[in-house]
Amino acid sequence: MSDTIVYARCLSVVDAAIYLGLAAPTLHAWRSQGKGPPYIRLSPGKIGYHIADLDAWIAERRVVPGEAP
């Protein structure tokens, strides 16, 4: 698979941050701390996020008031 196809299927750090309603530096900090949503190291200095991974990560954090955690 070419890099162009992989890039097309991924969001950039900035776009992923916008999608999640976060700041891009937050995603950077979380990556360095081993936290946050799964990401793909496309090349040195190039990170991508699959939308499906972001959606799954969001769903894992869903809280319904009144339900046990």
C-alpha cells in the first residue's frame, strides 16, 4: 500500500484534534505519556489517526449518569 493511500485514510494530528475537540499539543502530550487514542506512525515525524480508532476511543469514554462505571 502506498503512503498516499495510507495518508488518505488517516487524519493528521491537527485534524484528529479538531475531530476530538482537543488541542493538537494535547494529543502530542498524550502520545508521549502513552495515553490517548491509538495512532499510526506513518514515518518519523508523521503521525496519523484512523477515524474508526477515534470513534472507538470516544465510545469507550461514554458515561451514562446513574450507571455504575
